[in-house]
Amino acid sequence: MKTISPKTIDRALLYIRALENLLKKKRDKISSSELADITGSSDVQVRKDISFFGKVGIPRIGYETKKLKDVLENFILQDNIVHIALFGVGNLGKAILKYPGFQTDKIKLVAAFDKAKNKVLKEVNGVKIYPVEQSVRLIKKVHAEIGIIAVPSENSQEVADIMVNSGLKGIVNFAPNRVSVPKNVYVKDIDFSIEIFSIFSHTQL
Amino acid sequence: MKTISPKTIDRALLYIRALENLLKKKRDKISSSELADITGSSDVQVRKDISFFGKVGIPRIGYETKKLKDVLENFILQDNIVHIALFGVGNLGKAILKYPGFQTDKIKLVAAFDKAKNKVLKEVNGVKIYPVEQSVRLIKKVHAEIGIIAVPSENSQEVADIMVNSGLKGIVNFAPNRVSVPKNVYVKDIDFSIEIFSIFSHTQL
DNA sequence: TGGTGTGAACCGATTCACAGCA
DNA sequence: TGCTGTGAATCGGTTCACACCA
């Protein structure tokens, strides 16, 4: 059986969001080229991606917004809800807690951790902040799958170790240094300064 | 003449940072495989990347830390300093202003803009906050090249338009919706919820 | 021997070109 | 006709295999 490519998954997530917005606007049909414009891709790419999930479109017409969204969601998200644990409630952590893209029923920030005594047990945007000491126990209890590192780089490895011990299988790391984890844990680094330089190089061509 | 690949540029930035750290620890030699471990790549990949910049290594020995760093920096950054303008000084904006990865002499946050009157003219981490009305004029004056969108999605397009008018050639967009800009302006979207889902899908395989 | 440098093979992803259909 | 669907060609990037050298 053919396996889905990671890039197709990423774009499918963009398609899903675009389709949600279109549904809100009562658009019930959409063509591959329009979807491509919205998501910054090409029409062929959109059709190739969608073709992986089956023959969903109607020749001469396009795709039915609702149907396409359902097909993609069923395949990619399989009515899973992703449970997230956040470490570090500084400015970045707070920004993440308030991030509007998370106000969906598919992602749930289940717990936040900080070691500052004065932040602990407060709530930000409905998410309670716990002391780090309780993190391993709590993460296991709520069955979180993904962890976010939003602590200063000095503490990032320490937090990564806690995440591994808690059984988290995926980590987003915002600290500007790499953390080491077992091979079965997937880490995605988001490094603002690398992103900036990368864009700068792009503009220099 | 052969042209450098974008992926090589991105990795070169990681190499440069790794080399800086090694220099601080007085390590004057480094092998491709060790550099690969630090940056999360493979030894062949490291050598291929570096080979683009010339024959820098010493067979049987490895690379001279300082020399390699200089070669990469000269090629990639060409003693340019990247000047950045930030829009939106909420939690995310503040996190960016305080980001330690920017405490380098190669990136300079030159101005921040916000429309909240009570934030204006304050300073965060040495960067002054100006009212948005002055942004076009100020960005031209300080010759910023890259802009960061850290405002709520409702205002992201408006801010993108300002950036285009100010002559910025690259944009990092943290708002969870795409902005439209002329083809000659390069936009990189950083979308937390897509990143989360993407990692989640990875862990599901 | 233990490292670098690199052409060739490979692999994944994108684009092309066009068949097929309401 | 104007869209989707898709095999074939192409492109870019990674890995292999090995020549080379202090």
C-alpha cells in the first residue's frame, strides 16, 4: 500500500483550514486552483495531494467544500484530539496559550508548567499552570502527546528529559539550541534567528 | 556557475552557530561527523554542504573551527547585518524582542511598532516602540530589510501592506492566516497549530 | 589509518502533458 | 468546454561508494 508523504500531510492541514474558512463563508464548491491560491501552492499540487485520499472531485465543477474537508480530516486527524503540554509561561508561553489557531476542537492545551512560584496555579486562557515537579505525573494522567519547550535555553535539555520521561512522543522546541532525545521521539526546532537569516538569504538572490 | 541550494543555506546557518559555540569552548578542530551530530544532520551531508564553499577541510584531521566559520560567514552573510522591523508588541512580540538568539551582531531589531498608545515610546530590551503611523517613514529611514508580523490575524494583511509600502523584501508571518503580497516579496508563515499537527502526524506513523 | 571531497546512484517531490468526464 | 485525475518526465536533494591525502 502506498504511504502518504509528510509534505502532503502538512499541506493537507492548510487545505483543511482553508476549507473551514470557506465553509464559514457558505462557499460550497471550490476548485483546485483557487485552493492553491489560498494556501500558496499550485493547482496540480493540490490535485495530486487530494488524489491520495481518493476521487473526491467532480470534473468540470471542482470539489464540494464540506465533503473535501471531511475526507481530509478523517484521513489526517481521524477524530483524534491532540493534547499538548506547555513548559514555560513567559512571554512566548503566554503567546502560545493565547494563540487563536489553537481555538479549535482538534488541539487541546491540557497543561502548562512553570517553576516560578508566583505563576503557579493561575490560569491563562483557561489553562492552569502547574509547578514543574508535578509534570511527569500530570502529563501521564492527561495523556498528552506533544510537548512545547518555551523555557530559556539553559533549561531546555532538562525540560526535554522530563518530556521523554513523561512519555511524550513529539516536541516543539523554541529554545535556540538543540536538545538530545531518544530516536523514537521526534523534535521540531523552531529557531527565530535561523528563520530570519533564511528569509534574508532568500531576498538576496 | 553553480548556485547554492536553499537547504544548504539553512544548514550553513546551523553550522555557523555550532562553530561559534565550539569556539567559545576553545575547540579549534572539528570533524564533519561531530558537526553533523550537533546540528542533527549526517556527516556526508555536512561535507557536501561545505564542499560548495571550497576545499576547507584537512584530510585525516577535520576542519579548523575558526577557518570554517569564517568561510561560511563570508559566503552566507557577507558581513551584512540584517535589520528587522517588528509589528505588534503583545506577548509574542515581547518574546521576539527578548529572544536570546538575536543577541548577535548579525541581526539587529531596529524598530518595533504597536498601535496601543500606552506601549508606544517605551523600550523593550533596548528597542523602542513607535506608533504604527510612523512605520513607513521609519522603516525607510533605518533601511530595514525584514519585517515580522506579530499582530492578531485581523490586522495581519493591513500590516503586510505597510511592510510592502515600506520596501521590506522579506516577511515572517506569525498570524495564522496567509497575507497577500507582490511576488517579489518573500513571506514565510510560521503557524503554531500546523507545526503541532505536523509533529503529531509524524508520531503516528 | 581516519579523516575530507565528490561523481554516480538513488529517492522523493514537483511539474508536465494529456486522458477522461459532467 | 473547464474542470479533475494521473502516468511520465523532470528536478532537487540525499546517500552511496570510493578516490585521495596528512
